[in-house]
Amino acid sequence: MLKFNIKTDKVVKVDNKKDVHVFNSEDDNLDQVTVESFGEEWSKFNYFDEEEINNIGNEYFDIVDFSKFDEHSTALDVGCGTGRWSVYLSSKFSNVYAMDPSKAIYAAANLTKDIPGIHLIKASAENIPFEDDTFDLVISLGVLHHIPDTQKALNSVAKKVNKGGQCLIYLYYALDNRSFFYKMIFYSSSFFRFFISKSPSFLKKIICDFIAIFVYLPFIFLSKLVKFILGEKWGDKIPLSYYSNKSFNVIRNDSLDRFGTPLEQRFSKKQIEKMMHEAGLHDIKFSDNQPYWHVIGQK
Ligand SMILES: C[S@@+](CC[C@H](N)C(=O)[O-])C[C@H]1O[C@@H](n2cnc3c(N)ncnc32)[C@H](O)[C@@H]1O
């Protein structure tokens, strides 16, 4: 276990199995309402089976060259949520450090309870309790766009990557590779997002389940139909086609993520590339595949 460079405020033992190291340091680059919303979300969607983790994980990690790591390599997962990507990495790294500032970290304690090599930390991206240049792989998937100053948070995350190490991030795309028609449909849904994300938690969950059934499923059906008739390429142009091979649990979860989260930002490929360079990363490589954009940089 690596040494912390900040004093732990407390250690919480979950179900007599997992220690969660809690760091309560102040962070003014954190949206408290968003963090609490995620705490709620991940307490509800706290289980992912191994097959689903591997299948979706293979999509996110398609640009990572795992042959660069060995049994001594260490990984850090910033904004881990339930810890599903730490679970994915645990088959490749003997030590994975998973951190999240919300109560989702206790859901992660449950999902990772039988994996001793996953170490849990309750802290935010600006308060990573390790020395700079520590990790061979740092990941932050679907996190930094929920932080007010994304660049500042990315700088903090990238600092923890070893010289020669890699940093994999996933940021919501600005639909820069989509048609005008696609953008219109998408941005009209943002009108609803504005109100839904401000609703009380119980109502938000009900509305997002409703959206999963009456919006996501019909679009998924349409994309499957188009794929069947016109082929894969055309089916992929239909909004939400990404979910055509995902379970209903993932669809409900992502509906809540998309419509229920108060703060989200979107970035184009160009903007992300600039941000990665500014964070001290080079050899930036984007995946051509969904989810857009996931990208890796070297340090
Ligand atoms: C969409 S979830 C992604 C969780 C996980 N990476 C995954 O893909 O399953 C975003 C996560 O970012 C966390 N988060 C929000 N603000 C953060 C911050 N300032 N620092 C670190 N994590 C943060 C939330 O608590 C939440 O668990």
C-alpha cells in the first residue's frame, strides 16, 4: 500500500472487510450538489456484473496498451463511483487506488469487497493524497466534466502520473462529429435536463426511469431496426444507438446520469487535446469508438 502525503481524517471499515480512508480537505473546485447527486445515484446503481464490467470496460480501455505495465505497476481511478473500472483494472494491476468524494465510495467498498488489491479513498480530484509522479496509469472516466474548472482538475490528476506513465480520461463530447439533426435532438433534451436535474432525488429517479423506458428504449429499437435494414453505419447515426447492446440497468443508470446531474460540461476533440497538453501530457490519442471522447495521453 502506497503512503499518503496528507493526514487521513478517519478510516471507515465497511462490513468488516474494506477500509475507506477519508480525507476531508477543502476543495473549492467541486460542485457539492453534483457530488451529493452522484452519492445518491451510485447508492441506487451499486451493482455491475463481471461480464458487463468487462464488456463496457473493453470499450473505454481500447486505447490503453497494457503491455507497458508489469506486476509492480500501480493505477489510480479518480472519481471511481461504484469502482467498476477499478474492478476492471484489478485483473491487470496488483494495486489499484480508487477515489471518490461522494458516498459512492461506500458502494465501491461493496462492489470491491473481495478484491484486496483495490484501496479506497474518499477525496476529490484536487486533493489526491499521493505525491506527484506516482502512478503508471491514472484514469478519470466521466468525471472531470462534472467539476466546475475541468482544466484545473485535469492538471491535478495528470500531476499524479509517473514520467512515462499514461492518463486515460473520458469527457462528454460537444457532438463535434455529429450532424445538425442529431445535435438538434440532443440539445432539445437539455431543456428537460435543466429542470429534471433540479428536482428532488426521488422524483428525479422516477422521471429518469420514465425517460429510460419511453425515450431510450424506442430510440434503441429504431437504431437496431436501421442497422438491420441499412447496416451498422446508418444505425450508429441514430441517437442512443450506443445502448443497443447494453443492459436495461445500464440504460436506467445513464438516463439518471444524463438528466439528473446538475453540472455537466461538453468539450470538442480540439479543446480536449489542448487541455491535455496544458496538463503536461503528450502523444494524445483519441479512440475512434464510442463513448466519445475517451482519450489517452503520456507523461
Ligand atoms: C458519472 S460518475 C463516473 C463514475 C465512474 N468513473 C464510472 O464511470 O463508473 C462521476 C463521478 O465523479 C465524482 N466526482 C464529482 N466531483 C468530483 C471531484 N471534484 N473530484 C473527484 N470526483 C468527483 C462523482 O462523485 C461521481 O462518482
